[in-house]
Amino acid sequence: MDGFDRVRRRLLDDFQKDFPLDPRPFRVIGERLGISEDEVLDLLCELQESGVVDRVGAVLEPGRAGASTLAAMRVPPEMLEGVAAFVSSFPEVNHNYQREHEINLWFVATAPTPQRLRAVLDAISYRTGIPVIELPLVEAFRLDLGFPLSWS
């Protein structure tokens, strides 16, 4: 394994859970990996562009910052692709998935305030003509969002 692969693997493995709380976290990561801050950022961009990494960011406890909800829609199959693209166009929407069920489009919406969240969901419903079903959090169960990677 060459040095580049070793660095890339450590970047993916070591910082899923141990992301530095620092004003310049990518500099700290670079120091730990033996590369520059710019090289860390370049590697992360490359990993995102290639689809290996979806996003780099904090995972906050629900209700601690802003507002969020799980939402779902019953979208006619012939409209699904267009509605999904429209829903995904909102920066407040993430985790947008098709499911094999009559309620077939599921997504998470987050916003800085409950009012903004309401405005986003209302806009989606109004523009698509399809009601948005809100499924707010009732009880949080802790999940480990780190994924051990196998390098065979």
C-alpha cells in the first residue's frame, strides 16, 4: 500500500468519530496524518466528488440546534423523479430516499427555526400538490454513526 492510500484510509477511519473541535480542524487532521491542511481539504473534495464521502459535518443531537423532522410523501410513480429532485433542491433537506411502499418518498428536513422548517414543508407541499406527512421525533435512541471500514 503506498503512502497516499495509507493517508486516505486513515482519513476515512480515524476521523469518523474523533473529529477535532478546533477553529482549524483540517489543520489538526493534517498534523495527525503528516500532511498539510490544504492536502486534507483536497483529499476530502476528491473523496466527495468520487462518491466515497457524502458529507463532512457535525451530527447534532435532535432538538439541540434548530428544528428537524422526518417527512414522507405519497408520490405517484410517474412524478417521483421530478418531485424527488424538487425536494432535494432545498438545502434544508437531506437523506431523501425512495421506498417501496405507497408512501414512497422519505426525507429529513432541518432548519434553524421551527418557522423555517414549517415554511420549507409548506413550500414542498404547495409546489408539488402532494401533502407532506410529518413524523417528528418522539424518542431518540442513540446510534453509532461510525462505520468500521474493511480494507481487503
